[in-house]
Amino acid sequence: MATVIDGKAVSGEIMADLTLEVAQLKQQGVVPCLAVVIVGDDPASHVYLCSKQRRAKKLGIRVLVKALAETATEAAVLKVLAELNQDPKINAILVEMPLPKQINQQHILEAINPAKDVDGFHPINLGQLFAGTPRNIPNTPYGVMKLLAHYQIPLAGKNAVVIGRSVIVGRPMAALLMNQNATVTVAHSYTTNLSALTKQADVLVVAAGKANFIHGDAIKPGATVIDVGMNRTAAGKLVGDVSYQEASQVASAITPVPGGVGPMTITMLMYQIVKLTKGVA
């Protein structure tokens, strides 16, 4: 049986350290502050916002929410971001996605001050990541790297396959792995003979968005399997992109769903808020 990579446990350790760091900042008269811009009434966005608010409250991080109506114009959102960019009390900014159709998402991401872009999606931050000089990093792949480091999983010289090429996970994940000297292949919906690639992977990161997409027979014996997927079955059960029962019989280490990568995303958001508050690159 594979070692279970426990995201809850690692998240808890990081949160304990952050609690001390935030307390030290408060002794210096500094309260970390995250500004969240949310446009419209997308239910998932509001659920994610509540999760962030709860976690921030536990740490003592202030959250300023700028809520705009579903009918808000792009200019109105840009105006809010300009004000937040200039406010010295705001250490970190994020915009909840998706945005209403009348707003160009890329224009909004590019309008965030890169130094306050805590999600790491600004082109400058993505460029620095691919240049090997990362500053602000997309939180989910950043969390994956923290898990790999915690479990001392070697990356240098290893074959890594990333399934998925989104800006949120796949592309930055590939860059982070390359920065640790892994040999990286990115697979996606146009990839042919996917299993031939996955069977060569020492580290397999799956962010395909399809329940039980990868089965045990597609995994190299002894591989590390990172399942980024979160899918609801017809019965309402939460499952990953990897068939866990099968994969755990083949892999040497694997993240469960839930309890693997999931807890790390908001934790790394909090981690980067504190980092930005302290001005640490």
C-alpha cells in the first residue's frame, strides 16, 4: 500500500507556524490584510470566499470584501482594483472567478498590482515563475510542492507528467517541477496514447477534471501520484481524477481526495498573504 500524503496534517503544521508569524506582526502594529473582489452571485465563488474568510479569521488576518453587482461594468471593477493597488494597508488582492460575461477576465488579472497578486496569475508573476525566479505563485501547485517537500519526494532527474494545462494548476505546476530539475511532460485533451506517458512518470500530477480518469494500470509501479481533482459523483461522493483504490496498490505515495491537495490551497493563500505583508520575495 502507498504512503498517504496527508494534506490536512501538513496544512495544520503550516497554519501553526503562520499563527505565530501573524501574532509577531501584530506586536509590531501590523495586521495582514487581504482584499477580495467578488462580482455577482456565483454560488461557488461565495462558498470559496466564506472558506477564505474563516481561515483568515483563525489566523488574525483581516479580509476586506469588495462586492459588486452581477451587472457591474469592467470599468467599475478596474476602478476598485486601482484603489486597492494604491492602498498601503492592503497587502494582498485577489478576484474571485468566474466573472460575468461582460467583463474580460484577462484585463482584470492584468490590472492587479503584481506585488499584491496573491493568486500569482498576473502575467509578470507567471513569467517570473517560468524564468525560474518565482515571487507570487498560484496556490494549488504551490501547495503540491510543499507536500512533495514535506514527504521528501525526490524530483531532480525524475520524470514528471502533469495532466492538465490550465493557468491555475497545470502550467505553473510544470514550471515548479522544472525549477526543481524534474524532466516534465504536460499532457492534455489533445495528447495521444496518454497511458504510455503516465507509465513512465516517477511523479504523476493529475488535474484533468474528470472523475476516476486515471486507473492503476496507467501508473508506473512506485510512482508518486498527486490527485488535484475534485469531482462529485451522481451519489454525491467527492472523488478525485485518480481511481484511488487501484492507484494506491501501485504507487509508492498518493494524495487522497478529500484530504490531500485540497486543504493546501487556502493554506498557501494564507502563507503568501503573510509573506507579502512581511515583504519577503
